Amino acid sequence: SLSWLRKNKPRGWREVPTRQHEGWIWLDSNGVERLRYMRPSGSNPAASQWSRQANGYFRWQDEAGNFLDIDGNIVAPNNPLFQELTHIMYEGL
């Protein structure tokens, strides 16, 4: 759940709102974005670019700025599934 995740935020990281307040971003102690959460849009999944936009999603980055998949593997920007693999659908409450 989001509350569990927030309770377990790494020490020294801070939470800031996204540009349009559609979610939040965690910045590490060096000010580098590490995790982004975007709230569900409420749109019909079929009307969204990805169903992840309708359901909400996370984007996860390592300290070097590489985007990671759900298993923590780096996804190369030239991977044809880059957007799908790096927008991790939120399935919690």
C-alpha cells in the first residue's frame, strides 16, 4: 500500500509533489529522483495511452538515472518496450 511505502521511505530521502500535483516524487539525499508515483487518472483504461495512466503507476530509477523495470533491472532507452516496462502499474490500495 502507499502508506506502507511511505513509512518505509529510505532515511534522507524527501517527498515532493509532481509538477501538476498528480502524484509525488522521492528525491534521494543528493536530490536525484528515485521514485515517482502518479495517481490513477480515473480515465477509462482504453482511453489512456497506457492502462497504467488510468490505474496509476510508479517509475523507478537507480542512482545513475537509469530507469528500472518491476524487478529492478535496467531498461535500455532504445528498448521498444521502454515505456511499458518503466511505467510500473500500481496494483495496491
